[in-house]
Amino acid sequence: MIDFTSVSFLKLKKMEKTPETVLPLILDTEEIVGNYKGIRDYVVFTDKRIITLNTHGVAGSKKDFTSLPYSKIQLFSIENDSNVEDDCSLELYVTSIGKVKFDFSGPNDIVKIGKMIAEHTL
């Protein structure tokens, strides 16, 4: 599992297509809401959870998938500089893990993601 206390997802940028390696993990009843890419890592937001893909090794052949169900989030925060649809951060406090932070660069679906998290945590 990804050690969220030492891993930082630096400036995730929106992608249109879901990474092929993540698709087998998506349930038939699950809808993909947003796909984001870091340098070598991916974060996929669905209507039920967040799936992170952390790539290891020089060749990138080792991959670590972590699923964070929204039901395990205790609180969350969205921080932005000016426009909530542009550069911003999402901080989550997840049971048994602690703080998880995602930084977004450019256009994103943070409002939709925030509403989904609220639906599962309130």
C-alpha cells in the first residue's frame, strides 16, 4: 500500500482517458468521475472511491494500487488560490491512514468530487 504520510501527489493534471491498468479494478456499478496524472502516478476518482496507482522502479514495471473508499473519510478540505475550478488542493483524513493530500493543476472536477465525498461522509 502507498505510504500516504511520505508520498505526495504533485500537481495532478486532468486526463480524459482512464489508465488501462486501472480499468480491471472498476466495478460494473461504479462510475468514473475524474482521471488525473502526476509524473508517473495516476489518481482515479469514481462515485464510490479513489484509486491511486503508484509506479515503482526505473522501468515502471512495478505498480501499486490503493483503493480509498469515501466511507472511510472522516473529514475533507478543498483549498484554492482564486478559482475553485483551477489549481487547488484536496485534503482527506482517512480512518487508519491519516491525512492524504492531492494537489491539482489546471482545470479539474473538484466541485463534483467534493460533492461526492460529502454525499458519502455526511
